[in-house]
Amino acid sequence: MNDPRPLQELALPPDSDWALFLDFDGTLVNLVDHPENVEVLPKLPEVLSHISDRLRGALAIVTGREIRDIDRHLAPTCLPVAGIHGLTRRTADGHILEPNGRTDFLDDVKAGLAPLLKQHKGLHLEMKSHSLALHYRGNPNLEQLCIDAISNGTRHLENVELLRGKMVIEAKLGGYNKGIAVSDYLKESPFRGRLPVYAGDDVTDEDAFEVVNRNSGHSIKVGAGSTKANFRIQNTDEFIQWLNRLAVSI
Ligand SMILES: [Mg+2]
């Protein structure tokens, strides 16, 4: 693990062409009890749109959410998005890429979790197109119960991975992560040949930090916690302020 430098030490305006990758929850919006209740600052879509224009389209959101969910929250701005931790991906020219793997396991896992959800308050099961996420932010004491239940429900399944995040555990098809999504973008126009810069707040962003570090880019951890990132900024609000400064400097 690194000892990240304060993000304020990264010079603005950038002296090279950036390809900018941004996580959403905990990076562009503060974390809340229920994913539906996040609040996007009114100016954020416009700021992102402006930065994207200045980077000639080389700005992508890399998130655990569905692509359509990001579109709804950032409307009218529409950006390239890697959704569900890279399982789905919209390229800069608008193509949507989705995995071929079976997702019928999701219904079985959901059925297996039903007794737990019935028994306890404060849990939220989020069904996505290629994964399911069990959120326990509403009752953090249930962490181990949630881990055990979802582990038991997926143990017999091939090519299904568990992914731990902040107050959430997710079951998804294996073979995809945020780092692979960033690598794939970097092979495509307009990201190709640019210096990758990635900001994220969670353990699921560490795969992307590794890819960015390998490409001599800038990796930015938002908030506390051990990380492979090169830079750190204290919280979402400060990161948004930094984005505002970036928008006026490029
Ligand atoms: Mg996040």
C-alpha cells in the first residue's frame, strides 16, 4: 500500500492530455442509506459535461450502478459509463457491451436471501441486470449475517464472485472489474494514448488504481482507508470542489 500525497499537490491545469475516470457513489455523491436517495449537486452534470468537452470526450463514469441509473442522475449529460463494476459498458461512440454469461442464478440467490430480509429491518436487496447487491447500511450489525447468507447462497455456483464494498456485498458474474473496464477504455478512442486519471472511494476501485498506476497515471482515493492510489482527498465535497477547479483550468 501507498502513502498517498494530498491531491492539492497535483498541478492544475494538467500538463498532458488526460483520460478521466470517475466512480459515482462516495466520489461524486455522498453515500446514503438507500442508493435511490443520493443527491446530485445541481451543477455537477454541467461541470462534467464541460470537462468532457475539454478532454474531447475522454471522461467516463466507472460505477457499481446500472448505466441507465447514472444517465438518470446526471441528465441531461450523457457520458461513457462502465456499469455494474464493468460488467456492462457504454463506449464513447454509444455502443453498449454486456456479458454473455448466464444470470439465472440471480433469482435463486434472491430466493435464498428472502428469510434474512424478512427477519431483519434495515437491509435492502438491489437487483441489477447482471448482479445483486445486499446493502446493510441501514443496520451495520448485520454485516456478518449478510456475508454468510450470500456466501452460502452462491458457494455452489460457477463463475459467480462476491464483491465487498462499503456496507454492501454483491454477487456478480466473475471475470469483470473496474480495472478491466478502464483497460478496455484505454484501448479505444478518445481515451487511447492519454494519461489515465481515476478517482474512487471504495475497495472496488483498487483494481482501477492498479491499472492507472501501471500506465503511469494519477490514481486518487476519495476518503480514508488503505489504498494503492497515489493521491488522496478527504471527502466527496472536497473532490467536487477539485473538479470545479479542474473545469475552470482546462
Ligand atoms: Mg464508490
